[in-house]
Amino acid sequence: MRKTYLRTDETMEKYFEHESHEHKECFFCITKSEKKYYLWKTMKNDFPYDRIAAYHTILCPLRHVPDKHHLYPEEIKELEEIMDTLEKEKYFDSIIINFTKNRTILDHYHIHLIKYSHE
């Protein structure tokens, strides 16, 4: 089993069980939104970074793109607006954007929004 310092072993086991089944569609594309923007959405992370997070959600573009370099200018603009709003709301403590070597989902760009469990 691949080791992670962000997920518990139990969550990683559930993730690998999920991944062991064939998926015809992108998980991020078909998962229901918690909040939908014009070009982005947030969604609950079913496999959270539960070693550090009390709450963990994913922010991803509605359009299926592998990385930030494939985002359209209007997607980048809206992302900046969303991030400004999230900063003002002061709910989340951190964002995590993993480098490729640490991503478990490589083909749909996404950002982790984290509320730490220390509070």
C-alpha cells in the first residue's frame, strides 16, 4: 500500500478499494457539487486527509483539465475570485495543491481546501 502522511491507513484502504474497480468516467466530473460556481465547483472529499483535517473539500474546474496550464483565462480569473472570497470567509486554514508525484488523481486538476483538526 502506498504510504501517505495525510490520510490514515483506513482511509487509504477505502481509497484503494474504490480505485480497484473500473471507472469509465472521471470521479470529479460525476461527483455532486457542494457549491457550484460558473466554471468551478466544490465537492466533498470522500477520501479526506483525515490525519490533519477536520473538514476537507475539493475545488476543481467543471471542465476536465489535467493541470493549471490547461485552464482558460476565464477559469483562472474565476479561480482567483473564488480564492479571494474563501480568504475573506476565513473558514479554511489552508489549500494544498499536490505536485504530480503525490497526486492520486492525475487527470483532473484540483485544489484541496483544508480546515485543520487542531481547533
